[in-house]
Amino acid sequence: MIKILITGPLGQDGILLTEIIQEDYELHGVCRMMTPIERLKEHNKKFNINLCLSELSDFNYVNQLIKTIKPDVVVNFAGETDVINPWEDTYRTFEHNYIIPSNILNSIVKQNKDIFFFQASSSLMYGRSNEKIITEESKTSPMYPYGISKLAVHNLMSEYRIKYGIKCSSGIFFNHESYYRSDKFVSKKISSLVGQIIKGENKKIKLYGLNFNRDISHAKDFMSGVKLIIDNKINDDFVFSSGVSTNMFEFAKKFFTLHNLNFYDYIDYEESKNLSIDYNIIGNNFKLKSIGWEPKYNVDELIIDMIKKELKK
């Protein structure tokens, strides 16, 4: 059976990809050193994935890991998840978002150049672009240290293809949500709240400044695209997107209206707070669709699925 190594297997994308591919691959995952052992055991039992702890920002650790596991495919979901506010520790952002994939690439060169590498990249590489519809050929114009670090890896992969003949793919991810989102994300905060309200709790939270648009998809749709790419080892880069611009305030309200609840009964909303999140781009997913990918969820179906899983929790 084909061996796959997933970095960041306990995050949203890692969990959903594991669910989708577990019947077809021998699964290995590597987590941060601080991850509780109990959480590893629980995840291993649920998905039959071989998990270990390693310091991925240290090349020697990464090299030994790949030497020991001998994967056919490496998927990198490890990295900084704070997109908007990484200014307090830009070193950490680059250590996680650039050094880790760089170590993986260098280890592939050293161990086995036939290993296929998939990198989770970001639409923030185009955050300041004058183009409103982003394709794989759009001119990059990164936003925040996060976008800059992701672009650095994106360019590095292109060079490794040329210099070493590495087969790899950069998935240029636009916003994607699911039940497995971290609690610090708006979609998860709201879905968790609505789930508690439906169960009978009377709670209220405060939200700020949602009057901006995003290209939003279900993360499960994105992971089905990742599976398609790694199954066929497609040596190319792809935009992952819905191609639809969704207003975030209306998105937040839908969690309530789709479940016959009044948004303002449970949300203390303040429009005036200024958040630096002013980019408004969408992705053109034509290239991904051209290799057979089709999304299964629209925004309403995403919201319903998130609440459904909250109620099962």
C-alpha cells in the first residue's frame, strides 16, 4: 500500500484528508512536540494512522523521519494558522511556514526524489493584487507576513522542480471551513454557539466588523481535490476556491436564519471596529475542475453540515 506522511494531521485539513484517504493509503502523521499523548492515541484509534512527535523546523529531525518512514507522498499542512495577526512574532511565522516545507523538500532531495510533495498554500499570496479573479497565472502580490512566507515556499517549489526534478503541487487555498475549524475562527465560534442554542442553552457572544467578502468553501471539498492530485501525482499548482464572493456578515447571519433563529438575539454586533482585512478576491477553479474535481457543498450546505456535527458532538 502507498505510504503517505501528513504533517499537521490533527488540524482541520489533516483530519478531513485522513477521513477521505484512509482506505487507500498507509497513513503516517507527524505532530508538534507539545501535542498531548492522549490526543495522539485517540486520533490513532479513530483513523488507524501512525502518529509521532517531531520538531519539523529542525532539518535533522525531518530527514530522519523521512528516512525511517520512506513515504511515497508527503502532504504539508503544518504551519502558522494565525493569518491576520502574526506581527508580534514574524520569525515564528517564517519558521513554521517556510522552514518546515523547505526542510521537507531538502530531505526529499537527499532521500528520494520520487517522493511526491503537496504543499498547502494560500490565496494571501495575491492579497494585494489588482486582479479580482485569481488564477494560477495571476501576478503575486502577498499580504501580511503569512502571505509572504507562503509565496516564498511557492517560489522555492518552482525552483526545486527545475533544479532537482521534484514532483510537487502547491494548492492555493482560499477560505475553507468545517466543523474541525479552530475555535478562534468566526465560523467555528458561530456554529458552536448555534449548536448550544439549539440544545437549549441561552448564550450570547460579541462579534466585530464583518462587512467584507470572502471566497468560502467547505474544507471537505478542498481535501477531495488534494486526494485527486496526490492519487495521480500531478506535478502542477492549482487554485482551490468556490469562485463566489460571500459577504461575511450575511454568512454569519445564515447560521441563524437557516435554523429559524434571530441573529440579533444571540449576537452583540459592532460594525465600527477596524480590522485590517480589506482584500476582496475570488479564485478561478477552472484548472482544478479540468482534472475532474467537482465541489459538493455550497455555502448553505456548509453551514448546515457544521451545525449538524455540532449537534452530534
